[in-house]
Amino acid sequence: MKQLIWCLLLFMLIGGTAYAENSLSSGTQLDRGFILDNVLHHQERGDIHFSLYVPDSYDPNQPVPLYIALPGWEGLYFQGVGYDLKWETLPFEARKLYPNMIIASAQLNDWGMTSALDTIALTEYLIEAYSIDTNHVYLSGLSGGGETGSLVMGLRPDLYAAYLMVASQWDGDLTALAAAKVPVCMTIGEDDSYYGSISLKTAYQTLYELYREQGLTDQAIDEILILNVKQAEWFESYGYTDQHMGAVSLSYDEQMLLWVFSKVKGE
């Protein structure tokens, strides 16, 4: 309830015209601590819908980490308010490990450039609207959301401390990402039924070679780039035979999440 009060207070304070060009309509529905259907009315991007968790401990005088999750199919806005949280587990698993982090789950409109630019706009807005430690801003993308996230990494990698890509394919500019050296963890099933694993393996190898061309050692590369390919046994242990349908189970890899959220921008 406290986080709902925070959002309502923020909306009253901004009076619909804060930050000169943007305004916020706060949602009123709650789902397991997340406020659903907040709407950022962005002067350039239009309406951007998202669910938001603000911890009860939030103090605007104490900067906190920010994590933005991009859902896959059945999580887009046209598919229903709150459907981003109905099927996916990453925001909840991250909150278990880091309960003091502000978490936004975006309900975007596609998996392409439109949503990539909306993600950037949402990230920038939340950094302004809340007291955010900008060295600890994280992004994840599951399935189609992973494609969107990869585009974001090719456009504004400077905004983020690390990116987690789950069961997807890389569509963004790897050269721009390599120049920024933002840590990335890619994870997928060996026999993912939608994407397969070859595309992500190829992206990993391409990025690895770009880092070698920069003179980075294998050890240094391993500090900022991980490819985590799960075998059938992983998914079967969670009751899945289809590895893409079972991609939500990848969020239960605690060591992977700890690696991502331990990264600090610039280090």
C-alpha cells in the first residue's frame, strides 16, 4: 500500500505537467505489490504503460537500484492490463534477492524499434522521477522482450549497468554494445522451440570477438559476457518439455541473477 501512496503523491505533485514535457497517470490496481497500468504520457513517445513496484522502505533521500523487465508474448499492453506479471517470474525472483530495488515491468506495443525507444524513455523518466542510483540500473528481456532489449543495448547502453537476455535472439547493434562494454548475460535452452540456440550462440561469439579485437583478455571478457545454455534436464525439473514455454524457469537460476545485479556501471 505504501508504494501506491508514493505513486499517488508523485502524481499530485507533478500535476500532470512535471519534467516540462511528460506526465504520469498512476494505476490503482495492485498485484503482489506491483501497481498495474501506470501510464507515462511522453511528449515524444505517447503513452507508455508499465507495472511498478516501489519498496516500502523507499526513501527519496537514499538512491536505490532500478530494474526494468521487458516481457514476451502475452505481456504486451493490448493483451491485457497486468498480463506482463501474469505469466512471467523475473520481476518477482529479482525482488526476492533485492527487495529494496524499484522494479518496472513494461507493457509495450511490439518487439521492435517502437518499444525500444519507449523503453529508453521509460528508463529516463523513472531515473528522474525517483531517487535512483544510476550506477545500478538494470534491464532484462524475455523472448520477444529480449529482442527489444537488444535494440536498446544498441542504442543507449550507457543507461544500464547490465542486461539479462532470456530465451531470445539478438537484433541490436553489437558494435555499439562492445564499445560500451555493458555486461550481458544471455541464457536460453539448447533446443528452444521458438528461437533455437544457434542465433544467441552466434551473437555471443560475435561479441566475444569484438572484445578480443579491443585487446581484452579472455578473463576480462568473462567478467562482462556470459552465455548460459540450459539442457533439457533443467526444464524437465520444473515440469516443462517445451524449452521456450519453460523459459520462465530460467529466472530461478539464482546465481545468474546475482551475477547480473552485482554489476556496477563503469566497473
